[in-house]
Amino acid sequence: MTRAEPAPGDHDFAAIAVMAALVVAGAIAAFAFADDAHARPRLAPPAHRVDLATADAAEIATLPRVGPALAARIVADRAARGPFRSVEDLARVAGIGESTLEALRSEAVATQP
């Protein structure tokens, strides 16, 4: 009994179909994660506006563009130089520029002591 040989080109079709499926899957994945490709994951979204006058480093780290190291610098600056009177006062902390301030304005508040 002889086994039937595949027709010429059958292997080529299968290889092309697999490659096309991989390209489509890659494009879908790239599109789905395009916005998050360079974003640092946040610890947890704040349930309310974070008060810069009283929040601890863990709570401050939930803010956008603020990680644990920057949160620690914010708390240390507050302890050394006094309370923040506005969100804009965060500019005095190393590592906080205009783009970070813009991201924080809607999620942070500085209450007067």
C-alpha cells in the first residue's frame, strides 16, 4: 500500500496560512497594547483625590506618573520644607515637571493645614 504524496505546493499554502495568522495576531496585539506600551503600571487608581498635605507615600504612589521612589521624595520634601499649598508646589520636588503636574491636577489636592 502506498501513501499518497501531497500535491506540489500544499506545504507552501500551509506555511503561508500560518505566517498570515501570526502577522494578524501580532497586529491585533500591537493595536490593543499600543497605549500601554510605554506606560508604567499604577499600583491602584485612587478612589478620591489624594491630599498632598496628609497622604503617605503609598497613597501618593497611586497617582499617575508617580511611583514609590517619587512618592518618597514628595513625602521627604513635605517633611523638610513644609506642606504643599497647591498641586503646583510639587514642582519643587526633583523629578516633577510640567507634564507630571498636568497629570496630577485632576487627581490631587493640597488642603491648607
